[in-house]
Amino acid sequence: MNEMPEQDELVLVTVKKIMPYGAFCSLEEYGGRESFVHISEVAPRWIKNIHEFLHEGQKLVAKVYHIELGKNQIDISLKRVTESERKMKMEGSRREKRAEKLFEVAVKIAKSTKTESVAARAALLQKYGDVMTAIEAIGERGEEVLGGMKIEKGLAHALLEVASKNVKKTVIEMNGMLTLTSYAPNGVEVVKEVLANAPKAEGGTFEILYLGAPKYQLRVTSDEVKRAEKLLDSAVAALEAKAKERHAAFEFSRMEN
């Protein structure tokens, strides 16, 4: 943990003591280090009574706008934080807390030593930047994520178990509208033959839904956007080739999900 925040950094603070001219706050991510928000930095308009905006124990997102290392002084602002920045910081904090809980559960399951848990955390951070992103990757792709990482075997298995139970896998769905018409005497059989030519979906699922002749919906699902795109493109190409071979009219267009 860094001892001091950086200029313009978004920080989580708790209001500790309110004065007529501002409030002293603790920096939650820096061991409770003290910071100060002047009344002029609380809101974008003039404030008559600071207590209308702040109360002791209140948790907020602030922005560091002035640091004096010599005086150990950290000045923060509330009014300089945009709504999108506030939401981003709060979401990041929630992810971090959830990651810590899941990681600690894995450590308890594996009965890991402090040395093993510290080494595992360092390995996850080195590869993914933060623990939650690493746990999500483990939940998505399983053992392949842990390959080559210096994590004790028992803890690696525990992380896999925790991630698989607590991380919801991403499902990408793509749809398209297919119009397929045959004017041959055995047109119904031709259409069936064309639709039966859809390839097997590898790395996902593929469905053809009947919407009422001559329209059909093509639906693919996968855990990755590029894979879903590839599945849909290969299915359309195979169906179109068969339709051309059987002299059937073929039209396809993507649908917005």
C-alpha cells in the first residue's frame, strides 16, 4: 500500500470531524491518513451550513487536488468528482472487497500458509493487475489460467473451486434473420435440406428457430464475442452455399440483441 495518494487521484474517504469551514476526513485506502476538504470544495454552489451536506461517519468519493509533503497535508475535493467518476470508484471498491473475500475463502479451503497466500496474490496481480479480474478469468477459462503461475497446488485448486461457484460465466448471444425460399416442386424438402446443412457449433451453441415460412432466426451463443462472430459467419456461409447449390433464394441480415 502506498503511504500517500497521488495528485488528482480518486479516493474513498470517511468524514471524521466537521468544522464551520470544512471537514477532516480519513483516507480509507491509506490506513486512515487524515485529509481535509474545505467548505468551498464540498459543493459547486455557495454553502451556508456545511451540515446540510456532510455528517460524521459519511463515506464519500473525493479527488486529491493538493498535497504538501513537508506539512503532511492532503487537501481533497468533493465537487470536482463527476458522477461517472464516483460510480467508477465505488464499483472498483466493491469489486476489490468481493475479491478479497473470495481469495480469503480459497486460502481457508486450502489451509494455505501466509507465505503461500502472499505468493499467490503476487502471481495473480502480476498477470491480471487485480485479484477480481484474475478470479473472473479463472471462473471463465478454468485451469488454463493457472497454468505456469507460481501458486501452491492446493491453493490453485481452491481458487478454481471458489471461482467456478462465484463467477457467472459470460454468455454472448448473436442473432440473425434468414429468409429461405424454394420454388421447386419439392420446395419444402429443399428448405429442410438447406437448413440441415448448418455446421456443428464448436465452442458455443447454434440454433435455427422457425418464425413462419419463409423466415427463420439464427442464434449463436458463446463465451467470447469473436468466437460468436465466427460461429454465426460460418453457419451463414454453409447455409448460403447449400441454398445456392439447390437454387433456393437466400437472404440474411443481423438482428440487434
